Amino acid sequence: MNDKERLDVLVIGGGPGGTPAALALAQAGKRVLLVEAGRGLGGTCLFEGCIPSKIYREVAARRRECARASEFGLLPSGGGDCAIDWSAVQTRRHRILTQRAQAALAKAKSLKGLEVVFGNARLIGPREALIEGAEGRHCVHFEHAILATGSEPNHLPIPGADLPGVLDSAGLIEIGFIPESLVLVGGGPVGVEMAQIFAMLGARVTLLEAMPRILGPVDSMLAELLAERLTADGIGIHTGVTIESIEGTEDRHAIRFSQGGKSQDVRGQVVAIVAGRHPNVSGLGLETTSIRHDRHGVKVDENLQTHEPGIYATGDLVGNPMFAHWATAQAQAVAHHLLGNEVAFPRPEHNSAVIFSYPELGMAGLTEEAAGAAGEDVGIVEYDYRVDARAQISSDASGRLRIVYRRSDRRIVGIHVLVEGAADLMGEAALAVRHGLTLEELTAAIHPHPTLTEAFGLAPLMVH
Ligand SMILES: Cc1cc2nc3c(=O)[nH]c(=O)nc-3n(C[C@H](O)[C@H](O)[C@H](O)COP(=O)(O)OP(=O)(O)OC[C@H]3O[C@@H](n4cnc5c(N)ncnc54)[C@H](O)[C@@H]3O)c2cc1C
């Protein structure tokens, strides 16, 4: 690309909040430059988030299945647990990540109007950016820009938090061994997922959370049931804690925390701080524009446009909720908006998400608590997966489905599910919430038997 080349759209960040927009715009004939600072297209999600953590979960869950083979009448010839070959796990992780990054790049390269540069982009004014890549520095001029630089792990001001051997989520993903003991600071989705993964892989795990309960914004009954499950599986949970200090050497740490006015110590070979993330605005050159931001993210209007006309922001950079599919939905919406199409921008009350705990916890729309706080008069229908045929067959008969509906018109405003397999139920849940189906419309769909989704048809029958 020549110096001062004029672009229709500059996209900064090749994660789920950037790449889909670049692809959609180039496909529609726009001249687009996508700049990515990392090792490939995919962002946090591919290299240190969604995908690698789920690869580990798959290993952990299969190991667990291995250990309970006899429940199904299977008698493993060697007997006992499956041993773990961590280097084989790493090889498989790298293979999947590389394949996905290469496929994304090949797709980008197949589009005539799209150029991908690996390097850093920095705004140097409302319509200009400086690109620094392997091939040197150059300036581009753009009509529109989409900022999608994602987020970074929070660093807590705890004495000892910067000791070698105290990891963040990216460091934990890269870990070269399964620790004998692991202390996780942060009881959000990442903390809970990692706690169960490493516990299932054989580590002794302790989870420390500052709030009164783990998984704060999640349906409180399901969060409580899941916390009971973690405890039953031997994970030590301490809530309402203040971390006072971390001391130790690279592979032996003591974490001092206070809980209810009492100081205690917990020891761990590895400590990981996974206490949330903050939007990544560093080095973006926002000060050369009218774009405003604070610690929650870049400020945008209902069309995701920043205070600088023509510059948009998507994904983690805009703040919560921080999910890959949410970032992608925003990226698609901005792309179609720039193409002049009528767009319904994604709304948080329609979002869905999965915590890949064991069992999985899926959510779409509002919780009972959030709906109440928004002034809605809501009722709940529940289904207990202990009585469910499919759950019994797979020997995972525990958990609950909770459907939140507005009493006045019986329209569904939220669906929350705790059951192993919940992740793949959330498409139907998201559809019901997005289109405000009534309880009757949900039951009118014929759900196949025996499946976990039957519960969606059965639960509403309880309310007349
Ligand atoms: C451990 C973990 C597990 C997760 N699991 C899930 C999950 O199961 N499901 C889910 O939906 N979400 C999950 N997430 C969240 C998900 O990864 C993020 O919400 C998602 O990646 C956000 O996409 P994004 O495009 O906004 O940002 P990112 O994916 O962070 O992408 C931003 C990109 O911008 C690039 N960049 C930054 N600055 C510049 C610059 N100046 N110039 C050029 N490029 C730049 C970065 O290199 C990066 O590639 C997880 C996160 C973590 C940490």
C-alpha cells in the first residue's frame, strides 16, 4: 500500500470485533485495510481465550468420562484414570489454532478489496493513521474506521502480584505443566472455567472471589447450584475476600487474604489472577481525535459510533459484555450500517452466553433479578434436569432450566440453563428471547425425544 493511500474503511484489530466487519465490507466492494498487531487473525478469542480454554475443557471432561467409565458398564482394561500427555495436548492446541488462523487469513486474501497488514495501527488524526509493520511505517487516509483492539487482563494492586510465577489468563493458557496446586483470584466465568478444568486435570484448586458470591451477574439460583458442585468436586471457594499479599518463589506461593475480618493463608504452586479485563486503548492515538473513553471503554452511541464522526468501535474495546459472539454481532452491524443497510444493532437484553463450567451454564436475555430491577413483573417456570431422560442416559442428571417471562403477556425475556450440554441449547433460547416468543409459542414447537431441549417445551406447561 502506498503512503497516504485512501481507504474506504480502516479496521484496527483482527479479532471477532474486527475481522468479520473487514470481510463483510470488502465482500460488498469496499476498499478495506485490516491491521492486526498479533501473530494472526483471531484475537484474544483464538489465541488465549475461547478456543484454547475450550480445548483444555474438552481434555478435562474426557478424562472425567474416562474415570467414570464403569458407571456405563465399561471396564477399561488398564483400570483407573486416563494419564495426561500435556505435550500432546499442546501440539493439538497449536494445530487447531494455526488451522483456524490460516483459514481466516486465506479467506481475507481471497477478497479483492481487502488488504491485511500485521503490525500496529495508531490514529494520528480524525482521518489518518500510522501503520507500523514488518515492511516499515506508512500513513493511510480513511473515510471510516472501526476500532476493535479488544481488552487486556486487569492487574490488581496486590503486593506480590507481579512476582514471577503469578500468571494472568494468557499465562495460564500457556502453562507448560499441570500444577499440583492452583490458586485462582477471580470467580467470574474465566475463574470458574479454569478452576474446574485444572481440578479435573488433577490439580488441587482454590478460588478466591471478592464479591459475596461467584459469577455475580448470573441467575443466582444457578450460580448457587454450580458453587455447590464446585465444592463437591473438592474446589475450595472463598467469597467476600480481600487479597492482602502474594509471597513466594516461582513455583511455591502463599496468598494471604482476609475474609470476615480474619486473615488466612492459602498455598499454591501456581497463582493466576483472572479478575476481569479492561478495554485496550493504549497506543491507539485516541487523543488525536474527539473520541472519549473511560476505564469501562470507548464511548459510543446506539450505532457504535464514537464521538468522532465516521469512527466506530466494537467488541471488548466498548466494554461489557465481553464475549466473542457479541463482538462479532457488533462488527456485522457496523459493517451493514456503513453499507447503508437498515440494521438492528445488538442489544444487551438479547445477548446469550455460555460459561463452560461443568455442567455448562447457558444464559439468554435477562435474569429474574435483572428483569425485576428493570421494573418488569416477571414469573419463572422451572424444569429439574434430574427427571430428564437424556440427562439420565448420559449420567449427568442434575441442573435446572429457568425461563423468565413477563406476566402481562407471557413473553419470554430470559432463559437460563445449568446442565451438561447447555451450550448447544442456547441457540433456541436466544431465538425465543430475541423474538419475544410467548410460553405457548415455545411449547408449540415439537421438541425431539430424548433430548435436553425437550425441557423447553415441557417447562411452560406448568404455568396456566
Ligand atoms: C480465558 C478466556 C476465555 C474466554 N472464553 C470465551 C468464550 O468461551 N466465549 C466467548 O464468547 N468469549 C470468551 N472470551 C472473551 C473473548 O475472547 C473476547 O470477548 C473477544 O475476543 C473480544 O473480541 P475483540 O475483537 O473485541 O477483541 P480481541 O479478540 O482481543 O481482538 C483485538 C485484536 O486487536 C489487536 N490489536 C490491539 N491493538 C492493536 C493496534 N494498535 N493495532 C493493530 N492491532 C491491534 C490485538 O492483537 C487483538 O488481536 C474469553 C476470554 C478469555 C480471556
